[in-house]
Amino acid sequence: MPHPYSPSTQHLNLGEVFFDPVEAADFPETILRYRNQTAAKTVGLEELSDEEWLSHFGRFKPLPDNLQQPLALRYHGHQFRNYNPELGDGRGFLFAQMIDDKDRLLDLGTKGSGQTPWSRAGDGRLTLKGGVREVLATELLTALGVNTSKSFSLIETGERLYRNDEPSPARSSVLVRLNHSHIRIGTFQRLLYLKDHENIETLVNYAIENYWPEAKQSDNPVLAFYKLVVNAVAKMGAQWFVAGFVHGVLNTDNITITGESFDYGPWRFLPNLDADFTAAYFDHSGLYAFGRQPDALQWNLARLAECLIPLCDIDELKSAIEGYSPIFEAELQKLTLKRLGLKDVGSEPHPLIPLYYKTLQASDALFEQAFFDLAGGAKEERLTQSPNANYYKTGEMGVLITNIRKCETLPNIDAYLDHKLTKPGAKATTLLIDEVEDIWSEIAEKDDWSAFENKIEQIREYGKLQNLLTA
């Protein structure tokens, strides 16, 4: 049965100190390039015609009984560990809220929708290439089981933009994303900076009511809320690790209190396992390199703890954040075993986990291809015909393969091995930088969207395959 459209205006209840009403840019064109029908069904918007879609998500006509004016959200944040009190929604806004098919409060937020009071010197726009990249990132992350925002809509807007990191003039776009909250760690930091302890409590209560209601059952709801955020963010970090994903910009304004990955700029997927691999060309120190992402997330959570000190005992907050690493490690083990099609062993550390990542780190084997090939018992006929075949012949990899074959596989592993996508010689579905650039070249040079559309279809089929390992 289709889920009905269920509008909400909950964010207004926080009060005007949390946002600024703004107007969307008036774009010269609105050309629909992507609409996520799967996501639309979860919030009851799948029946919109293309013209209605363009009206709401390109010209930002309010949805029925929803926010009547977009809200640019206020926040601060640490950017590469430097505190910046000049942040806020500079090229986006909260457009609408609604209840989804899981009874969760979700946001429709924008990227590239025009200038706001927080734009500083920016034009408030998004390049079309940036929009295409975010759509691709969220599609593959979703397929790999990462708790991520969903790219909801991408519309080309007919302007010419000038950027120092893209060939200019660049084509323009506006993206709409579906998020389980846009409340960031930086939202709390702004209030601490202003010494507005009363509104920190208001924000905590709002977050508990709308996102973490289980905290209400605790004798200490604030501490319970913080523990839930720590748990969610730690699990997100483990999901990134197993997906081989490098976010690139793990500033505190890019981490939400629901632990949902979002806001994709210079992201990359690993070609092979390299702890020092970075996504952002401007990350000169490697602060947010792949292997440092777990620590970066924990550092950000410590900044949230600082904001809660006016409401909660500092020693209890310290104890809560000490739980981050055990949660991350447990989730990493669970997800790694699932991706390998192996049964979990419960709470005990599994010796295969450090062996797996140590072996990949020492090898140049393709990261995603290794998961793809080794799942289900490392079958010889699949290994010998893989793009990774030569790597599997090394002694270190031989030890890993032997240990995988000693483990018990999942009950439904035959469905995975019998799938059309896993026949010997098949390649894993990836989004390495050269593939992304090739997809973009077809759009930039020929206005040919077929490679983009085909890749999305391929990714979604790959996601169905991955689901066989988590069923």
C-alpha cells in the first residue's frame, strides 16, 4: 500500500533563533535530470508529474501544508579543526519536512538553491558536475548499505558558474536531498559559542522528541541522547570503512545527530586499501584520510560533548565517548563478515577481521573487487578469473583465503553465488574517479546522459545483490 504524503513543520517549533526565512533563486531554466522515485515513495510524493516536480524542486513552490518559506539553518563548526563562527546554510535551505513510511521525521534540503544571509562571498549555486557526483555517491553508498542521505532530485538550472576547481564557465544545477535531520554538531556549537545554554536544552529536547525518542525513557535523557548519537556516528564510520569510502571533509557541520552520512563534495572510493588515501585536494595534512576517518568522527563527537556540559555531568559524557571505539570495532566486524558472506561469531573479536584488512593493506588488490570475489567462501573458479587473480596467488593472500574457507558461510550464500552478477570473471560495481570523470565527460561534451543513467541502474542491481548478504 502506498505511503501517504504526511507533511510536517516541526522545525518551526525551535524558534527563529535557529533559522532565517529566505527566498529561492529564480533560475532561467529547470531541466529535470534525475528524480528518485524510490525515495519519493517513502514520503508519498511519487505521484507528482514532472511539471509538478519541477515546480516544487526547481522553482520551490511550497508543498501542501508544509513550510511556506524556505529556512536557511544557522550553525557554526570546526573546519579542519579551526573554529568558524561564520557558517550556516550558504547555498541551501530546509525546504520541507514530512513523515516517512518508517514513521520518521525527514527533511527535504537543498544544495545550490541561491544566496542566503550565510553565503558570505559565494554565489549560492551548485555546478551540474557537483550535483551529478552527489547523486552517484549516494546511489552507491545506498547500495553498499551505508546510512546516507538520498539524492532526491537534480535539476539543471541554465546558469554559467565560475569555479577555480572546475573548467569554467560550468553548468549549474540545484540538488534536493532527503535527510533524517539537518541538525548538525555545528548547530549545537553555535549555541555554546553564544553561551545560549537555554536553547541548547531546547535543541536537545527537540532532537529527543523527533529523532531519539528512546532517550525519554532514561533517568538522564541528555546523556542517553548523547550515547545514541555516539552509537549512530560510530556505526556510520564502520559503514564507510567497509564500503571503502572517503568522505573528504569531516568538519563538525557535516556530521548530523542522526549519524546519517551527507553533503558530498570531494568524495572518493578506494581503488585499493590505503590508509593514507585522501579525497580532498586541499587536505594537505591528510587529516581526513581514509584511515583517520574513525578518529575524526570521534573528535567531532567530543565537540558535541562540550556543548552538552551545561546540561550533563562531564565525567558521564567522557565515559559515553569512550564507548565509541568498541561500537566501531563491533560494527566493523559485523559488516565485514556480512560482506564476505560469513556468519558472525557474536561479541568475541574475530581473528579474520584484522587479517583481512592487514592483507589488503599490504596488497594492491582492488578493494571492492576483493569483497566481491571472496564472499561466499572464496570459490576458486571466481578467484582465478577475477581482475584480482594475480594478487590472490601471493602467500599472504593465500593465508587469508585459507582462513576464509574455514569460516561458516551464511545460509543463503547460494543465492549470492548463483546470481547473474557473480558469474566467474564478473567485475564488482565501483565508482572510482576515472569512471566518474568518464560519465561526466559524456554529459559535458555531448549532453549524453545514458552513461549516468546506466550507471545508476547498474548500481541499484548491485545493491540487490548485496542485500542477499544481509537478508
